[in-house]
Amino acid sequence: MSTDNHFPYRIYGAQQDNSSLRIHHRSFTSGSITQEDWEPTAGFESGHIVPDPLNDDIVYGGNYDGFIGRLNHKTGENNNISVWPDANIGRGADSARYRFQWNFPLFFSPHEKKRLYAAANVLFCTEDEGISWKQISPDLTRDDKSKQKASGGIITKDNTGVETYATIFAACESPYEKDLLWCGSDDGLMHVSRDGGKTGAMSHRKICPNG
């Protein structure tokens, strides 16, 4: 979930097997929040959704398989700005260029308002609204190929994106210190960078006791 600076402020979230939406936290027209107070927004059924901190009518939404959409609510313009727009559905994660979690991190810098981050097995950022993306880290996972094979039975496979492993599952930039980044992987690693990834590497420590 995320919110914007509109009044009344709006809450953003995805609905699995449905759509993404933004909804007013209170209503101006009645004593309760009704259908008039919500509308579809960027993204789809999974993933993080974040409004532009400089213009909350521009919204960015993630979805499985690394999809990132940019929606301008004023104009209706809706663009695919994915880092690597190649759908890997139906294949194992070992065949993907980048491994994106079902609900991969997508977040703005609290210090550089134009900087949007997206995380796969590596961390990316853009400062031109997704026209171009820059990789700012190496692979921050264990990259265990034995856990990236196609899932499901011999005949019926189950590779929708939710099964992807060895990904960055959580990431953020410190709200107090510019360029202090943390990334945690779903296979037990925690990384930190104090220069916004400029050195091309992030120090790490294991957080999984058996890793």
C-alpha cells in the first residue's frame, strides 16, 4: 500500500485476480466511501504501486514478470516502461534475463524526487520516468540455478511469475540519509550501499542461519 499528497489523500493497492486501484481515504459527497471515491490505476493484480511525489496524477505500478506501467490520470496515457519488457511466463526463471518477484520492490527516493527504483535480482533506477533504466548493482542473490527450474508437472507447467526465486524481495532508501540503500533477497542475503550504488557493489551479510 502507498498514499499520495492529495486531499483527501488516496490509498493505492493491487487486488489479486482483479486490478489495481486508488481510493480516497474519506468521502466529500457522503458519510461513507462509495464507488465514486475509487478508480483503477497503474499496474495490475500484483506488485507495488507508487504515485509520483511531484505529480500524484502520474502513477507507477508493478506486476509479475517485471511489468511496470506508468499511468497519467489526467490524460489517460498508459505506457509500459518495464526495465526489460520480455515476458517469461511459461518458462523457468533460469531462462530470464532478470528475475523479478511477483511483487517486486518499486519505490521513489525520498531525497531525489525524480529517482524511481525497481528491483529484480539486481537493483535498477530511472530519473526520466522510465524512458531509460540504469543497473546500479550486481546480482544480490545467491543465484542458485537448481531453484530456478520450471515448476509444475511433466505436462502442465506452472510458471506465472509468482514461482520466481532468487530475487530482491524488499528494498528501500533511508528517509534520513541520502543514497543509503538496503536490499534483502528471498534467499537470505542483506545488502547495503552508502553511495546509491555508484561503486557498482553493495556490501552484504547473510541473514539466513543455514546459508
